[in-house]
Amino acid sequence: MMSSFKTDSKRFLHLIFKSLLLIFICVAISFAIIYPLWLFANKNSKGFSIFVICVFIAFFSYKIIRKIIMYIESENPDKIEKTKRIRRLLKNLVLAVILLITFVFFVLFVINGHRLLAIVPLFLGFSFSVLLQKK
């Protein structure tokens, strides 16, 4: 009976220690990543906005280039499948352009101080995106 209690309490203490260690690691990593971003956004808000826009454009550029490369590298002799792939590629490119335009207008409105007006392109962009995704 006593050894069972020791084993159970030891496992319980290990669980608590692991949980506290995980919480500490999450807090440390989030502080190491979020605090410099917050400081950058506080000190130089326009520079931070430009940085976020550049990261967003780089991400979309990467995704678009990756899709085009995947299409070029794939070899599919079936003509019907090739037509479907071209449609899907064009649909994804239009979706990416819509989301990019949405994000640019959203950021421009926010930078110029029209935060409430920034909801309009955000709503329209995501609405068109959802409509485009439907078959």
C-alpha cells in the first residue's frame, strides 16, 4: 500500500513538474518572440506595418511560385486532367490576388487611421474568396 502511494505521488509530481516546465518554456519563447515585435510596433508603427506587408507579399509570392513550379514539374498526359489543373491553378491565382488586394487595402486604411472603414475590404475580400472556393 505504501509503495503504491510513493509511486502514484512520484508520477503526480513528475506530471506537475512537466506541466510547469512546459508553461515556463511557452512563456519564455513567447516573450522572446512577441516582446521584440511589440517593441518594434510601438517605436516605429509605420515601419512595422511595412514589414508585415513585405512578409505577407513574400508569403503569397512563395505560394504562387510554388504552385506554378508544381504545375510545370507534373507530367500528366491526360488532356482532361490537364485542363482541370489549369483551371485550378488560375482559380488559386485569382484567389491569391483577391486576398492580396484585400490585405493591401486593409493595411492602407488602418495606416491612414480609417480603422472602421478597413472592415469593408476585409469583408468583401473574404466574401469573394468564399464564393470563389465553392464549386
